[in-house]
Amino acid sequence: MDFQCCRIVLVGCGSIGQALIPLLILHLHLDPKKICVLTADEIGKDVARFYNIDFHVQSLNAENYESILAVNLQQGDLLINVSVGVSSLALVKWCNRHSVFYLDTCVEPWQGGYQNEEHLTSTTNCYLRNAIFNEHYSHNTTAIIAHGANPGLISHFVKAGLMQLAKVKGVYTWDSWAHLAELLGVKVIQIAELDTQTTHEDIPSDSFLNTWSSLGLISEGWQRAEAGWGSHEKMENKTSMLTSVGKTIYLNTHGAACLVKSWVPASGEIVSMLISHHEASSIADLLTLADTENNAPTYRPTVYFAYRPSPLARESIRRWRLNNFRLPKNLMLIRDTVESGFDQLGALFVFEGGSYWYGSTVTIEQARHLLPYNNATSIQVVAGILGALMWMQKNPEAGVVEAESMDADIILSAALPFLGEVAGFLTKWQPSLNGELLLEEFLISGL
């Protein structure tokens, strides 16, 4: 496919939509006249107008999305969905029927889908992911789901990190990614992220501040903590507090209230939140060695997102929890007022006797130098989008895919110029002394 020839519709123009626009114009050299923004409010209008992009306030919902998309897209065009509260499944199915290319950074339900307390399983990322892949699609037009920084880029870090760790441990042959992880003794993979971006501004009353979508973080923090379930786990006596969904489990606690020990190169051990994310399920799938006779894995690591947000975001979460999880009135983006800091995102492979972290560290100064309307968090996301678009260009008839089935070399070669320092770090860090690397050893709040 040729992006120069197709029309591109961007659904959503929050932090990631605004961050992506200059990448499309300045680095992919796309014609602004062929780009259109559809979004629920006026946020991002100034950025779109600066680049002479059509901007339309049209909120997509289950009743109107088909008619709105039909007016704006035709066969061979591209839909990029970076919104919150618009069903990825609905958009993927529509794009497939009309041979329109598709990409998103997170598999979303319709607005309110995460609040279904009567059917908690349907609010999990594993359930939403399976709903996409359980559909029958009549055309092979490429639709890439869940491909920003994490989920998306992080899965390619997992592959690259496993190969680097193999060099460290002297492992030179393997049959699959799962076999390699098993040979390396990896029992846990944390998507370990530390955001230190800070500003001296105060948090206004009834407000929530974040370095990317505030509504997105609130949604993820409200979901139950979710993890890919390792074959080494031994928690049968606590099954009443866990619910199984495919290869993952979710805990009976909100992600924002579930604290775990983690480790990143910049600061060593940190306290993080166990946040529900798509990659917990997709990476667990990639790294499963199955015993088909007994319908059980012979090997699978425990996989989950361990996130320590920026200082203002952490304070916003604290206030939100104290206010009984009531949605704040003002949802604000920390970008132009950031004075210092970085975002460090990587895969932390934990094995007996040590750990190995592999990923990206981007400072606010680097982000601003590389792309306008970005901070150190958003630029990692748009780098993942860029890599996915380059892969899509080479693979226009791949059907519905996610990061694990894509070529990491293509993705990383496109993304690396925007990722600051990409490196691996070996450490002796363990969550506890003489432990078995069970989930309960990482948990601070306990089950």
C-alpha cells in the first residue's frame, strides 16, 4: 500500500492524536489535505488547524459510527484509532467489510464498557482481545490492533531482549521464542515503566493530570489487575481471589490499588501499579509451550504491566481513590509545562538469581527536539505507531494482527530514531530472598 495515495482518518485527537500528527506530516511527508480528524470534542483542534488538517467534532457511538465512517473512508484508505471509548471490535469489523486498513493502540470497548461490575470478565483486556480474534473476517486487508508503545513496541523489546539475554547466558540455539524464554529460565516478565516527568504546577481542584490520556489511565486503573499466568505459579489456596480468563488471571482489586515491586535501571527497585494491559495476554500467548494432551502449558512466564506514573499522575490517582473513584471534572494533559524528567519503558525478565531489563529511555528534551506536541511518553507511543505503519506498508494483506506476529526488525528500525537510548541492563534484583518468583512475592498490597 502507498500512504501517499490513500485518505487517512484519525479517530481521536487527545495526547496521542496530537503527538502523531507532526509525525505523519514531517516524517512520512503525507499530504495534510488527505488527513481528517474525527473526535468527540475540541481538544487538539489547534494542532490540526496548524497543519491544515480537517477537524470534525463527531463522537462515534454504536448508533452512528457506520454512517460517519462511510462518508469519510473508502476501499484502500486507512483508519487510525487513538480514541478512548470507541469499540475497536466494531471498527475492525467495519474496516474489514470495506477493505479499509486499520490500526489502533489499545483494544477498547464502547464508552462504559469497563464499568460492567456484573460481568467483570467482559471488562478484561484478555476478553476484549479474544473478541477480536474470535470473529470471522471475509477480507485480508491488514488491521493492526494494540500497537503503540505498550502494547505494541514492548513485544518487540521482549524479542530483542530475549536475544540479548541469550548472548549474556551463552544460549545460541532455540526452536521458538517460548523455547528460548524457557531455556533462559525466565519465570516473570514485567513491562516495567517509570515516568519521572515533572512540573511545578499544582493540581487544580477536581482535576486529574497525566502525561498521556487522563481518561485512559483512569480506565486502566479502574479495571481489575490482570496478568498472564505462569506455569510455575502455585496459588491454588488463593483461587477464590483470582479469576481465570484464557491464559490470564485477574485479581479482585482495581489496578490502581494493586501495588507490586518492580525494577528499572534509572532508580533500581520501585513501587508500581499492576495495571491491566493487552500485552499481558499477547506476550503470555507468544511464550507458551503447550501440552496438548493435558491441555496445560509445560512452560509460560507470568506477564504483567508494572507502572509507576509521573509524580502528578500518582497524586491524581491518590485523590481519585480517596474520592471513591469518582470521575474528576477536569482531565488534563501534562506536556508543554513539563520542566524535566524521562520515561523509561522496557521488558524486565526475572529469573532465579537475577533480572535483565531491555527497553527505551527518552528524556523530555529529546522528545521536544524530535517532534513538536510530544513529551517523553507520547513519543514512544507514536514511534510504535510508525513502526506498525511501516510493517503494514510491506504487509497489506495480513488480516487482523498484533505485535507478536509482526517482524520486530521492521518495527524497531523505524521506531529507534524516536526512542532515545535503547539498551539492556543486567541486575541481581529479586523480589524476595530465596523465593520461587511467584506473583505473591511481587505483590505489596497482597491478595
